[in-house]
Amino acid sequence: MTVLRFHGPVLPSGEVRDLYVVDGRVTYEHQAGAETVASGWIVPGLVDAHCHLGLGADGEVSREETEQQAIADRDGGALLVRDCGTPADTRWIQDRDDLPRLVRAGRHVARTRRYMRNFADEVEPTDLATAVAEQARRGDGWVKLVGDWIDREAGDLTPSFPAEDFAEAVKVAHEAGAKVTAHCFGRDVLPGLIEAGIDCIEHGTGLTPDLVGAMAERGTALVPTVVQTEIFPGLAAAAEGKFPQYASTMTDLFARRRATLLTAYDAGVPLFAGSDGAGGQRHGVLHEEVVALHRIGLPAEVALGAASWRAREWLGFSPDLAEGSEADFVVYDTDPLADLTVLARPSAVVLRGAVV
């Protein structure tokens, strides 16, 4: 049996320690003859809380391409992924010890012809609860709703379903033991979802102080996908001629996104980092989102914790590298809290006790 040794400050505490890996677990008890692998800042495995393994621009991709997506995420330090909707059955990833731990949400549930083609289970309001029950069975404790999208008849963002149907869908998912999250760009869809007890909001650019207060009170999480929202000006420009109101809405949401996020942070809304392909079906780019969270105004410790120890705890995994915890961690040559850009350059990635 090979015993591995790592040395350096162990985040989040920052205490300098010798960390050993024995049988895939962390121990701080001295291990004679251990092989020293790396020294540096040791961070609990990163978490991409909004990722889409098995999804491409036109829908489901091949197993081979999905594998490359997962490897890219892993090599970027994302050792735990919350998949936020894919048409592909990716359960096989969970059988691979060399690929990230995966928490699946099944397929997006959207309104008929109101989302990107080939992505979602598209239904009408009368079938929403049934569709959600099915996705709750398919996933690993999460269901993903498309809360709003452009309504071409209205020429603007509108809720995908009536509030009462969303409420019933959330109830059905909770009764099945699943949590619910939803894609939400605008404001109109948010009050009903939050009142219904939704567990998480993706993007959340339409949040207002009253809604943020309600989320904080209920413990509703927010995954703001800051990098993804940088596409809003392009969406607005493309829609200017045919859908001027939608263009205006997206421009306004983009202008207010920093203030919206900081309001949520100040209110105590739980925040987590999700790459969402970092604006364009890319993988292994979670570091860009963490840097963006800091750039937009979150303290470095908050931004990194949102992609590591706090996110791990949120998803039911060991939040820190305590004695006996799973040996999932990333090592960096310099202190990531002093320079978050180092997250793009891990010196060692350890998953299930193996250096990958």
C-alpha cells in the first residue's frame, strides 16, 4: 500500500500540517515511509455547482465527449460536480473512480418551445408536476426547472409556467425527496418560486432587495454564474431589432448584476460557484467563475469557499479535510486567497486518494 504525504497550509483554517493519504482517506497521524508528493496550499476539492456534463450546443453529446468534459473539470480541480440538467444519462460517470463525484439533476423541465432545442423535457402546465416527478426519479436528489425564457409573443422574458403550477411542481419534488433549482434571469418568476420553497436559484439577475430578504430567511441558495451573465450584452444586441423590450431587459439586468449579487451576499443568502460552461459550453473553467465572484466584489475567502468547503457541505460532503475524510483536494504553489488566479494552475489534484 502506497502512503502519500502532502505538506502546507490546509484551508480553510490555514494551519500548516503534514497531510497523509491512506486507503483514500485523510489522516494527520505520522506515516513512516510516506511518499512526499507535493508541498503548497491544500484546498478541499473544488465544486462546480452549475455544470452540464453530457450537454453540447445542440443537445446530448457522445459518451466520449462527455468523458473529456469530465476530465477537463477534474483536471481543473472540480472534484465534485452538481449537474444542472442534461438530456444524457450520465450515471456511468459515478462508476468511474477517476472522474469527479457527480450529483445529477436529470433533464431540464421547460415549457414547450420555450427553451433551447434538444435540451429539455418540454411540457405544458398540466404536465409539469408529472414531468418533475419523473426527473426526480432520474436524478440524484435535484430537479432543474426553466423558470423563465423569452416569450416571443410578449417580446420579453416571462415565466415559463404559472406560479401555482410551479408551486405544485416544487411540492411534488419535495415529496419525492428531491430539491429544486431553477434557471431565472428576470424578476417576474422569482416571487412565486421563492414563496413555493424552491431550494436554489440559478443566475438570479432579477433579484430585488425584498426577494433577497425572503431567500435569506428561507435559506434559499443562489448560484449566480457571473461569467455566464457576461453574455447578456450580446443577447441584447442580437435581439435589438426584433425584440427591443427583451433587449432592454437584458441590458438592465446586466447593468444591475453587481449590485444584485452584493445585496444577496450582504443579506446572508448562501452563495455557491457554478461555471455553467463559463458562458459557452466549456469545461475545466471553474477558476474563471471564482475569480469573477471576487472581481465583482466578494471577498476572496467567500469566493473560494463558495467553490470549495461551503459548497461541499451544502451538497452533503465533507466540508474540510478533517481526519478520516475522503481524500479529495487540490494543491497550489501559492496562496489562492492572495491570488485566486492560481486556481487555474493546480500543482496536484487528488481524487479518492489518487493523484490524477
